Amino acid sequence: MATARQQLLWTAIELDGQEWTLIGSERGLCRVIFPHESLEHFRGWTDKVAPGARLQQDEGAFERMGGVPAKLRAYFAGEAVSFADVPLDLIGTDFQRAVWQALGEVPYGQTRTYGDIARAVGRPQAVRAVGMANGANPVPVLLPCHRIIGADRKLTGFRGGLAMKRRLLELERIEGVVDGGHARFEF
């Protein structure tokens, strides 16, 4: 049986002129919170994954987690960054974790479709389920769900909003992706 998380750590960092929040445990990075979201927005999640755990601000802890703040700053400065050595504490179903692992295998500057990811996890008919797992990705940018697009090269959706997805693709100089997607992601 896995040891309960005793403590969750967090820090806020400025990336691309906006405030992002990182949440981690003693095991690694758990969450990357988009600028339009708040730490309070995730209070129910933190209570579920670490009941009774203290939530403590600790910027240095994330430097010790593979230097993730510096790597994120470099990424947003347009550098091709690998996050492979950042320890992650991913909380999800087996299927979600398989999808998230497949996301981590999509190279910088390239895209894949939801169908590609479904085939990569051995569930070629599970395209919609892949989309749901993609949307539940707890560590966007590090596990690059923004690189996953529709088979018609449309943006489709993104928890961070389609403007953010466009921005991340621009940073990686990915071209040929067209606007489109669900209106609920237009922010």
C-alpha cells in the first residue's frame, strides 16, 4: 500500500507574464495550475489526494524537483526543454496515466492526434476517452497535452484555453494547426 502524502507544497511562478502555480508532494510534481485557475480552485482535489495534509508554500522544493521552475522559464523563453528528469507524482487511473505517459513521448515541436495517442496506449477505439484523459492531465506543459490536436489539424479543446494552446504551439514553432474547437475553451 502506498504511503499517504503527508504534505503538499506549492509555489507561484511568473511565466510568460502570467502567474502559474505548482503543487508537489514528497514524491514529485503533482499539478501545474494555469493562470486562469487558482490554488483555491483545487482545494477539493488536494483534500481528496492528501486528506489532512498540510499545504505549505515552498519555492525551493520545486528547484529540488529537477529544477522545474527554471526549466519552465526556459521553455517560455522559447528553448527546447526536456522535463524527463522532473519527478512526477501523477494521481489518476491506470488509463489516464498511460495516456499521460504517451503525452510525455511526443517530441518538442511536433504534434500528434487523439487517435495517435489512442493507438499508442493500445486502445485505438478510445479516442474520446483519450481526449478526456488529455483534459485531465495534471501537469500540462511538462506532459505536453497542447501538442495533441484533432485529425483535421484543428485545436479542439484545452483546459488552459485555446489562446494558451496557440501560444504554446507558437513557442515551439509548430505550424499548420488551424483554429477550431469548442466554444467553452475560447478564453
